[in-house]
Amino acid sequence: MSDGEAKKPDESGAAATSSERELPLDAVIARRLTQDIVGGVYPPGHWIREQEVASRYGTSRTPVRNAFRQVEREGFILVRPWRGAKVLELSADDTRYVLDMLEAVYGVAMRIAAETVPQSYFPELDRMQEAALDAVARNSLPDRINLAFQLGRRLSRWSNSHLAHDMLNRAGSLALWQHRFLDFDVPAAAQRQVELHQTLIDAVKTRNGSLAEATAREIVSLTRSFLVPRVQLQKQADDSVMRKVGKRGSTQ
């Protein structure tokens, strides 16, 4: 899929899920727009039009504008009056900054989790780790990324630290979004990531907060070591294509 080319969004409109029924419409729209961006419905560079979203939800443009502002604060779009909202392009610096934030938040959140998550959730951790091993065996990069993200989210939610969960969810969503548009895999890192997640799970089970924090930070550091260079290479490739297109256009 080329930049700016969007998939067809979910046409479910404003029918709220159970978790959305108490939310105002602009918050529901903001949540779903974020899900669509993270899920690849709207790729980097795509313009999301106010009227398009308003028609989808059967509402006026005012809730849509409010939703755009909320999603802009999350760091996914840039709002331009009369034009709509543009999904932000990826950059190596943005990727590095997001992962720096994620490393700090993930470390603290996992330390809290190791100290507070009830033992009743431990079997679910084992099931998630088995699913991660299966994803490695199947060489499924999307599944591995999703499972890693879900492990952090669930541990932070189970710890009942609402602030840590909210901050991790925001930084994690940005990191997850940036992963999805990179067509690459690093086999050597896959096994190491699984090993680190097992260490993290063991640290939670043994109530070792220091080890949980250090391991969580190492997980993000490993991701940064191959993701940032890849973004740089992709940007160089995109720039090269644009220069060639520009040269062809100037000769016509």
C-alpha cells in the first residue's frame, strides 16, 4: 500500500460498544479514529476529511473537530482548518523519541506490575508466552508485535495503576503504529525478544520489581536498535523515489 492510500474503514458508525456507552460522541470518534490509524486503515500521509467522518457517524462536523483535536494531542495526526487531518509521517527522530518515552514508562509500569499483579492472572501470562512462541515458530511478525503490546497492557491494567496503564497505552499505541508500516523482520531479535518476555513474566511471578523494570527497558532498547535504522532506510528509499518521479515530471 502506498502512502496516503487508505483501506476501507469500519462502517459500523456510531453504534457504541459496551466500553463506549458512557462516552460522549467526540470521545467515541476519537477512540475509533486512533484504532483505525494504529490498525493501518489510515496510513501515514493520508488526509482524513471532516465530512467523511461526520457522514460515517451521522453527526455534524463539531464532534468530529473535537475528536480530531483529541487524536492530534495523542500524536497521530496534524489538523489543518478547512482541509481536515493528516496522518503524521514516520521519521527516525519521532521513532526514537517515542521509544525513549516507552522505555521509561514500560520499565516503571512493569515494576509496579511485579509488585501488585494478583497471582490469579499468572496462568494467563503463561498462555500469552506460549502464543508468542507459536508466533515465532510461524514467523508471524504482526502476531509477535501484538502479543508484546498486549502483555504490557494487561500487566499494567492488572496492577490497577491507572496512571501507569494510561501512559503505557499512549506510548505503546504510538510504537505499535510505527511498527505496522515497516515491512521487515529481524530473526535474530525474535528469539531474544521471547526470552526477554519470559524473563519479564518470571520477574512478575517472583515479585522481583527491579528485574521486571530492567527487562522491560531492555525489551524496548532491543526494538529501538533495529527499528530506528529501518525507519531511516525507508525514508531514504522514499526520498529517492520522489526525486525520480520529480525528474520524470520535469522532462515531460
